[in-house]
Amino acid sequence: MSRSPTILIIDTDDQRREALCAVFADDAVRLSCAADHAEGVDLARQHVPCFIALDTAGQSTPQIVADLKASGSPFLMALTDPQGVEAALALGFDDCLLPPYPPALLRHAALRQFEARLSRIADVDDVIEAAHCLLWQADVVQVERDGRLTSSWHDFRIVSEQAASRFMPLDTSDDISYTQAWREAMLDYDAVKRQSDAAIQSGAGQYTVEYRCKSAGGAVRWLREEVRVTPHASGHWHLVGVVTDITERKEAEFTLQRANELLEQRVQARTTELSRSNEIMRQQIADRHRAEQSELDQRKMAEALRDAALTLGETLKLHEVLDRLVASANRILPNYDSANMMLIENDLYVRTIRYYRRIDGEMRPQEKEERHLLEMFPIYVQARETREAIVLHDTRADPRWVFVDTSGWIRGYMCVPIFTEGRVIGFMNVNSVQPGLFSTDDALRLQAFSSQAGIAIQNALLFETVQKQALDLRQRVAERTRELESERAQLRAILDAMTEGVVYHSMDGRVLYVNSSLANMIGWSSTEYPERDLWSGMTTPDDEAIDFTNYIQRRLMRRGFWRGELKLQRPDSIAIDLSVSCTLVHSRGQTLPGVVAVVRDISAEKRLEAQKARFIATASHELRTPIANLKTRLYLLQKQPDSVERHMPVLVSVTERMKQLVEDLLDISRFENGVISLHRQPRAIDDVLQSVIDVQMQEADKRDLSLVWARSEPPSVIALDDQRMQQVITNLITNAINHTPEGGMVTVSVRRMYRDGVEHAVVDVSDTGVGIPPELLPHIFKPFFRVNDYDQGVGLGLSIAKEIVEMHGGTISVVSTEGEGTRFSVWLPLHAGEDS
């Protein structure tokens, strides 16, 4: 703002106006003159005066005062009537003069107003600078342009340009004021003006606008204007605006907005991702439910197939095979009402060989013999040609169905061909009174049994044929044998050189001949035998022995021979098993034929056979279970390749079990054949025990057992095979842990004892378990012997342990009391080099 006073003189009297101008002609002032009200107001708006001399003759004084007061200028009023002083002051004049107008007085009044103006301006500068803002004022007049009202801005002034330049430095030059530079620096001037005009036109008392401004050096700053609007007359407003710098706030807002946008994008992306994940999860849950149901169905199917395979292999009787097949298939099918098995005969007929009806919820076999021409039934013809199952959802709506007298009730029907060796040999038919009961999946499941059924039925039929042929063969052999023995009976009967026992007696019981082999076999002398015949030594009661001998006589009379086995009691109380073959011998001169009996001691064979049977049964059972498990798991892996992680541990476990079983079987075979050699070296038995106990301690803790171990002093040194001896001790401790209930105790100790003059180290493994019944103790070390069926393992561990101990020159024994516990003792001779 200029520091030179601006004086505005408004007077309608030309002479008085010139006189007033002459008063200030020599002073350093800016002098403006106006002859009327409108011109004076325009000048006041262009250059805010610090002093106005005014004469209002012929004008509306209140309107002039209102228009000029908006400029913020002081007023000095020249009056012609002294009575108007009070009225002038009331209108807002700062001072009044009466004529004449002394020049000195006018100068003094102007200077006083100017100094007051400077003082107020200085105060405003300080306030503005302290507030760090920019203050401006302007007048706005409503004008009509091109037929519409618009706002025209006049006298836009920045209050304290010095404070403004410090607030917002601008690029200015000598010929451009700060106010002009301010307008040019505004980047959004047109938009700001439109917003301001809209606020003024709407009658707002104040409004706020934000815009950008380029400061000196090219930096862009964000500014905020808070503008107060004061209306003075119709279509005339005075505006005062305060400008503050909001750059930091705007940048923070932009940063926050960007962060919010990024956050919103991330939230949207995360929401989309979660929605997608939820959808995937729902799909996975649905797939899992379907997979679980499919797995359950497959498990039932696998179990049924496994059980069918196991049970069908246990019998060769045709009806039993069919009954077990239906029982297995019944587990995987809906509740149907009847089923039947039909076989193709001579490629022309189908014959019902087994019929089942549901009674009280169970499928029971019924008597029903039917035979029909194959070509009469299109379903059988189609199933035979295609080898595929056929499902009729409703027999009454399918032209292929042929009604017979007993099939009128059938509505739902399924036919599965039974084939073996590449050809269809029959059909399995399943019937229901309910239409639509069976599905294609049911047919596929039942089809899985067809191959097993075909093999089983074929084997059963073959077995019947073989039995019949074997019976015919046995009859022919018996007849031929009778012929040969009839011709050579006497010669064969008297051959003492025979190793078998031979006795010849008449049908009335008289003994005619006994060879020495028989006497030695049964423990009777040749003189004792006639008094005590072969049958009197039987271990069965007397009445049963009599019935048995009568039966043999009837068989001899009817067929001429008899073969069988007897169990006899020798005089030394030893029971032996005998194989006896009796044959009628017709001799000349005898009305009744005689009987030649050939007797052979088969006790050892019986024992071997029993052991072999136990071996085969146990080994086959123990091998069949893991093999079936392997087949089931492999089947499931084929159906569910992605479940390998779940089935692999089971496959590994089953494989390890089979490996251990095979190793134990090989060990038994090696021991019996003497092909195992020990690598014996002197070693303290305590060290072997310690290494085993360290391994078994965790198993004992798991079962809540106390495993107590007391080392011997001094250590007992034995020449032993370390690995094999660990196998013995591990087996004994494992058995003790397995047969001791929770809270029990297993004790391992070593003591020294003499036997037959030789000092031994005796390893005792004791437990507080269930014990072993006395009648089972003699068999405890036999192969495949188990105390009960619930024992783990196959019963080879103790047998192998006994063989190992005996190969070390020692012995193993057991004492046990039921309900109190068991103690195994291993006697091992000390090493010859040890100081005893």
C-alpha cells in the first residue's frame, strides 16, 4: 500500500471543488476529484483514499455514505449549514468542516486522517504476518451482460502486500503489482471466480474455496479462501477474504486418499480372493463329501470283495459257495426281495441252481428248480453276448422282459452275467417288488463279484466231478486190490520181514497170525496178542469200541475191505496212532473168509502232519491278511491316486510285517536244516541286556510298566553271537511287556549258577502278567504255538529263541503261575577265559 495520502474530493460545486483542490496542490498527495456521486464511488474503489472531502448538495446522503463506507475510507464532510453537523456525524462521517475552509485546517485534518489510516494499516500488517495468511477485499456489482445477470468485480485489493509477499512469494516486476501477480499465479482462477460468483448470487453470507497457486520458483501451493460477503445495496456486495496455506493438509489428504484407494483396492481384492476361496472351499467340501461317500462305498465294496474272496476259498461245495456269494453281495446292494443263480447247460438251457427269498430281513435259500430254453429270454441272450449287466427299472415298461408264472410280482430287475475262462456260464438275477430300485452303479458293483463267482462255481463243479471220479477210482482200486490180495493173501500175510504189523484172523475173531513188527509196535508179545486183540487196545470206551468193530465187520462183508485209523494205548501208557487196512481173504476149505490187517505206526506222521497243518494254517492266515490288505490298499490307490500319503504308511507296515514273517519262517527252516552259523565272540551279557533294555524302555513307559534291570557283579562274559542273542532277549522282554497289564513290572536280572559242574550265567526275565496255563507250558517253545488267539505274532519267536540258545550250548526254561506272572530263564555257559 502506498505511503502517500490519497485525497478524494466529491463536490457538485465546481468553484468549491477547485478551491479544495488548490488547498492540497502543493502537498505530496494523490488528488482525485469527482463532480457527482457515481464518479466518486468509482474513484474510491480504484484507489482507497485515506481522506474524502464531500459535499452532498443535491444527492441522497445516506446512499452516498453507504457506498463510500464500503471502501473503508475516513470521511470529512464540508457543510454549508452548521445545523447539519450532528446529522452528518450520525450518518457515519468522521469529521465535519464549516465554511470558510481554511487551508491549514484542511491540511491538518487530512494529515490526522492519514496518520490514523497508516496506524491502522500497520496494525493490520502485523496481525496478518503473525497469522501467516493473506487478506484481501473487493467490491462486486451485479450487471447485465448479453441479456443475463452476472457479477463484476471492482477494486480487488490485497491488504498488506508486504505481509502477503512473505506469506506467498510471487514472481513480480516493477511494472506488475503483487495483486496482479497474485491473479496470474492462480492456476484455477476461472473456476474459483465461478464458484465465488455462484456463492454471491445465492445470497450466501460467507463461502470457502480451495485452489492452487504457483509461488516464486514454480512451486505449486494449495490455498484456502474463507470469504465473508456483506451486501450494501441491491446488486452490490463487499467481500473480505482470508487466504491460508493448506498445502501440507492437501498433501496429507491426497496421501490419505491414495492410501484409502489402495486400501479399498486391497480390501476389494482380498474380498474377491476370500469369495473365491470360500467358493473353492465350498466346492472342496462338496467334493470331499462326495469323495468320502465314494470312499465309504468303495470300502464297503472292497471289504465285501475281500470277504467274498476269503470265504469262497474255504469251501468247494457248490451250494455253500453260492450262499456265501449272495451274503457278500447283499452288503453292497439295496434291500431287494429275491435272487437266484442260473447256469447255462449245453448252450441251450438255463437252469436255476439256487434261489433266495428275503424272509424277516434275511436272504434265505428256497427250493426252486426251473429250466428254460435260453433263447426264450432276450435279456439272457443280450447279457451273454455283451457280457454286461442289464438293469430294468420297470419290467412292465420294458419289452425285453418275459413274464413267467412266478415272476408277475417283479418290477425292479437286474441281471449280471457270470463268466469264467472267457465265456459266460450263467447269470445272477436280483429282483425287487419296487420299480426303479436298482441303478447302473449297483450293476457295476455286482459285476465285480461275477469273476469271483465264476471261478468259485467252476471250481465247485470241477470239485464235484473230481470227487465223483475219485470215488469211482477208489472203488476200482479197491476191487483190484481185493483180487490181488485174494490171490496172494497167505503169502503176503506171513511175511515177517514186513516193517508194518500184520495180523490174520478169522471172522469169528480167532487170531491166526501176528508178525513181530506188530507185537513190537503195540508193545505186546506174540503170546499176549491172542488174548488182547487189536481192537481191545483202543482208547475209546468199550461200548464205542464194540460198535466200531461191528461197523468194520459190516463194511468188510459188504465191500470186502476197510481202511481207517486207530488210536491205541500201549502197556507203557503211550498212545500211538495206527493206520489199519483190513481185507477179506477167501481160503479154500473155509466157509467164512479170513481177515488180513496191515498195521502201520503213523504217530510221527500225525505229529508232523499236525505241525505241518498248523504251519500251513498259521502261515497262510498270517500271509493272507497282509496280502488282502495290500490288495485292498492297491485297489483304493487305483481308485484314488491322490490318497497315496494316507495309504503308504499302511502298505509299508504290512510289507514290514510280511518281511518279518518271512524272515522268521526262513530262520525256522535254516535252524532245522542247520545252515545258520553263529559268529561268537567273548562279550559281557550285561552289555547285550543293556542295549536291548534301552530300546524297550520306551515301549514299557508307553504301557505304564516298570522295567527293572539289575546288572551283575562281576559282569558275566559269554562267547556269543551279539545279534542273535539280542534277538533272544528282545523276544523275551517284548513278550513280558505284551502280557503284563498296566501298572505291572518286568524284571531283568543275571545270576551265576552251576550245572553239571559248569558255571552258567542265568538271565531271568520275569513279569507280573497273566501267566500261562499249566497244560500249555510243554508246548510253549513249539513253532506257531500261541497261548491264545489274541496274541500278536505267529508263534515263532520262542521257537527261534530256543534254537539260538541251544546253538550257544545253553538251555531255556519257563515257570509260570496263572494270575501271578511268568519267568523265562536262559542258561548260558561262561566263557572259558573268564575268571570264575
